[in-house]
Amino acid sequence: MKRAVLIAAGVTCLAPAPLAAATPASSGPNVYIVDNAFIRGVQRPTVTVHRGETVTWHWRSRQSHSVSTRSGPERFATGTRNRGSFHHRFIEPGTYRIECSLHAPGMKMTVRVKR
């Protein structure tokens, strides 16, 4: 484990260094973006969450992709990228059709939000 050295009022303390991007932004489902597919056990997954839960997408691709709402009660979209992660907290119940704007209509998935 990496440690950061903190110096306060002439006292040296050892504290754990923050883990950048190691802890997901949410406790909800994770979806992985690989070359031309959204994956969560299977390609084109259907993810079911409760109202207020967050879904996190993780880029694991050499190609660039995006995450955007094709249809659903709320609209959101990421920019095109090939690394990092994105999370969205779903507030409005309903069915969301999600796609990569660069690879639609084949690269798609569904998020169902329960009350």
C-alpha cells in the first residue's frame, strides 16, 4: 500500500494515500465498455436498478466510445473517449435505452429503473 507523508505542526504522520479511481463512485452496478460492446455478464445487458441508484460505466477499450440515452425519462451523454469511467444516478423510474453514439445501433444496452 502506498503511503503519503503528512507534516503538520512539525509532527510527521503516515497516512494511507488516497486510492484514485480504485473505489467506484457508487455502490450500484458496473458496466464495462470493451471494443464495440457494453458488457455486464453478457453483451447488450439489461441492468435493473432502484430509483436513486447509480450505474457506473468503465472504459476498457482501445477504441473511442460514448454513453448516451437514446430514449428514456432522463437524458444524459458523455463525450467520446477511450478510458476512465462515468456514473449516472437514475432518479426517474422507467426504461432507458443506452447506446454508443459512434457504434449505434449495434452497441446498445438497457437500464430499467424501479420505483
